[in-house]
Amino acid sequence: MEKNKWRARDYVVIPRSLLSTKLTPASFRTWIALASFCYDSDSCFPSNRAILERMPPGTSLGTIQTAKRDLEAAGLIHRTR
């Protein structure tokens, strides 16, 4: 088994409370992808395409959009339009 070499910004911190939040796997992965854009800030503004590039192959743009709505409904993200 090959060992991963972690580099700065290759990881995100996941709050323990997120683990007990009922989310779909796609919503959970989308939250992680969003967090990976925020770095040391509480806000970030990645495009859906940029998020999609960090998701597993085969993930659709519709899946990202649905996951963002679910995360907003759960109070885990706030979107400005």
C-alpha cells in the first residue's frame, strides 16, 4: 500500500458536530470540497465547476447544486446571491 504524502492545503478540519449531522454522502463531500477552498477564512466563493473538479469522477453538476441546497437548509453554509 502506497503512503500518501500530505502537503499543506491537502486537508481540511472537520468539526465534530458535522459528523452527527444527517447528510447525504454527496452533501458531506461537497462540504469538504467547499472547506478546501476556504483555507484560513470562514468564507469562499468557488464556482460549481471548481467544486466539481474536487469531487469523484461521475459527479454531476446537479448533484453539487442539490448538495449546496441541502447544506444551506441544514444551516451548514450561507450563500449570497
